[in-house]
Amino acid sequence: MAPAEQYLQKALDAFDFGGQVVGAVRFGSGHINDTFCVHTQPGEDPCRRFILQRISPSAFHHPEQVMANIAGVTSHLKKEIAAQGGDPERETLSLCQARDGRCFYTDPEGGAWRVYPFLEGTMCLQSADTPERFAASARAFGKFQRMLKDYPADTLYETIPHFHDTEARLAKLKEVVAADPMGRVKDVGPELAFVAAREGDCSVVLQALRSGELPLRVTHNDTKLNNVLLDRTTGEAVCVIDLDTVMPGLSINDFGDSIRFGANHCAEDETDLDKVNFDLNLFDAYTRGFLEGAEGAFTPAELDYLPWGARLITLECGIRFLTDYLEGDHYFRIHRPGQNLDRCRTQFKLVADMEACWDKMCSVVDRYR
Ligand code: ADP
Ligand code: GN1
Ligand code: MG
């Protein structure tokens, strides 16, 4: 039995859900954490739902630091949302207290469990079905940046060190290639050649950070479309979720990760690469929404580097999938053999597409800046 299922009952017992728990089922399609939807029946009242999550101990070595970051950031966001006349219970996540008064429960294997009220009336998209919905997600992530503009970055823990350090990701790939623990290097010649031709690119953004051209901000760092909940009725964004990697980072990476995942019409693990195409119209919609939501929070240099954010986060993510494939799929959850290699290939195809329409991407940014 997976550790999550093994400790599920203990985790359920650790929280007071305000009524009898009538079920807990696996939920969502995240690659890292174990997520369950908990159903309760509080007396005569209608059933209520909660999200119960086990933070992956292999990805996050200090879950208490993850939780401290989330507690700090969500309480800051609640104040900002209230000040702007929004609903702080709906527009950011709310942590439920465990019975012992902490905001998480730790199981015997060191996995930390937390609970959020389920945000009802929302939807979580796996692909951008319309440019307007993609733009709505973009406004939410842009606004997220703006609302955290004055958050003291030095109070945040780095929950995964060197998370978007593309140079370090490249170095790790090389180490794994040299060790070849699964004997899989022989299958990935074209992918390694693709990376080798772009080694210099891996330093472009980091160089701009080191030179002081790009500022370090409080960023989300995992801005996939399925990490924002949209209102089922209006299609507008309600809440940015999955706050485990909120830490000091680059705004262009938040922009880039959304583009990587959403500015196309394919699944991240699509095996038919003919179906994997970067969509400039979706890029346009996201750029418009992100800059609208940020309301001028970015410097001219950040705007200059937005296309690089998209291209390099996509390359970096492909490198991470490839590394995990070569290491034996320990990090990203897989549902079939070869899935991480398929994920890597879609990322590299998207990078090649972005390179091919680079000038157009830059023109889109120029239009909205
Ligand atoms: P992971 O790190 O594994 O991606 P997430 O925090 O993104 O975990 O949660 C996984 C899924 O659970 C989300 O994609 C979303 O569908 C759902 N989810 C998470 N939090 C909530 C919430 N508060 N209300 C409703 N759905 C949620
Ligand atoms: C992971 O947890 P999830 O599924 O939202 C990963 C991201 C990757 C993404 C690729 C903590 O995101 O960095 O970009 O998969 N999260 C972590 O889909 O590593
Ligand atoms: Mg997620």
C-alpha cells in the first residue's frame, strides 16, 4: 500500500472536520503530492468537502517550513483581498487546524498532512479550452504577484533549494547521464543532443539575475493552469492554489510555467508529437491577462525577459522530466512506463516551436507592455 493510503485514517483522525467523515477519495492530477477529497456529513446539514493532502517527503524535505510559508503568505493575501473588497475565504486558501492546534499532522514516515476547505463552485482545468479562460488564469497569477509585492521575502524558507536554477538542473542531468543507474541513456540520444545544443541558454536568465537586471520577488513557482481554480459560472479566476513552492523567485518564471503548460492543445505527456504545438494566440491571451493582473508591478527588464521565461522554464522542465526518467522515475509520479520521457519530449517540442516564432512572441509582449 502506498504510504499515503497507509496513513490516511490516522490523518483523518488528526483533524476535526465538524461532522462525520463519510468518505475520502483520491483527487486531482498533481505529480507530487497525494491529494484526497474528504466528504463529511455534519448532522442534518448538507455534506461538506475538504481537500486533505500529504506533502511529498521526497520533494519537500522540511514540510514544517512549507507550512510556515503557506501560513504566512495566505494570511498576508487575506488582508490584501479584504482591503480590496474581495472574499478572503474564497480568494485564497484557508488552512484548517489539526486537533493538536498545529496546521498539519505528521505521519510516522515524516509525511505532513494538511486540510483546506474545498472551494465549491469552482473548476480546475487541465487545458485552456478558450483564450478567455486562459487570460482569466493569467490575471490571477499576475494579481498574485502584485498582492505579494511587499511581502518580506527574507521571511520565506526556500522549500526546494535551487528549484528554478536551470544551470543546476543541467548539471544534475549530466551527473545522472554519467551514472546511468537504469541503463536508459542509450534510449535518449536525440533528447541529450537537444539539451547539449542549448547549454548556453540555461544561463541567460540566471545571468540577468546575477547582474541585478532581474529582481528577486516572492513568486509562486508552479503556475500550471491546474493550480488556479476558476468560477464555474463566470469563468473568472477565484483562487491560486498549490502554494508549496511560494518562495523568492523570478516573475518571468511564473509567466513561463503557465505558458509551458497552457499555451498549447496537448497533454503534458502526449505521445504523438504532431499534436504538440505552441499556440501563439494562447500566448497572446495569457500575456494580456498576466500584465493586466500585475497592474504595472514589473520592471522594463522583466517585461523584456518574459519570452525567455517561457522558453527556459519549458526547457528546464523537459530537463527535469528527462533526469527523472534516467534516474528511475522517483520524483514525478508516473502512471505508465516511459511517461516521464514522453513528458520530456513534449517540452522539447514546445521549446523548438517557441524558438521558431521567437520574434512573434517578442512582438506580443511589446504590444501589451
Ligand atoms: P499537487 O501539488 O499535487 O499538484 P494541488 O495542491 O495542486 O496538489 O492539488 C491537487 C488538485 O486538488 C488541484 O489541481 C485541484 O483540482 C484540487 N484542489 C486543491 N485544493 C483545492 C481546494 N481548496 N478546493 C478545491 N479543489 C482543490
Ligand atoms: C509538479 O505538483 P505539481 O503537479 O503541481 C512540479 C512542477 C512541475 C510540474 C510539471 C514541487 O507540479 O515543478 O513544473 O509538476 N512541482 C514540484 O507538470 O516539483
Ligand atoms: Mg498542483
